[in-house]
Amino acid sequence: MSTASQGAGGARPATGKITVPIDPARRPDVLLRRRMPDGHRMSPWWMIGSFLVISVGVIGLLNLFPF
């Protein structure tokens, strides 16, 4: 057997199964997910603030339509 058929390195690479860990932060159905340290909790003020901003935005858009 000639060395040309064995490739440039001379030894054939080992083939077999490679286990790839599943990272939930890199799933294709997750958009803009950030990995946080264990025990991290989001402040409830973010939810209160987002509710107020969306409510004011909806009321503002409704005011554009006359009754």
C-alpha cells in the first residue's frame, strides 16, 4: 500500500461517534437568550416598567384614531 493513499499525515484519522453537548442557549428556537449565572433573578421592576411602557404606547396609538 502506498503512502499516497494514506493522506498527507501518513496515519488515518480515527472515526467514531462524537458526543456533542446540547446547549439550551444555542437552540435555534431561542432568540436573544443570555446565559446568566446560577441563582440570578431578574428584578420585578423590569416587568412593571415594561408593562407601563407598553400600556402608554397602546393608549397613545389608540388616541390617533378618532371616535
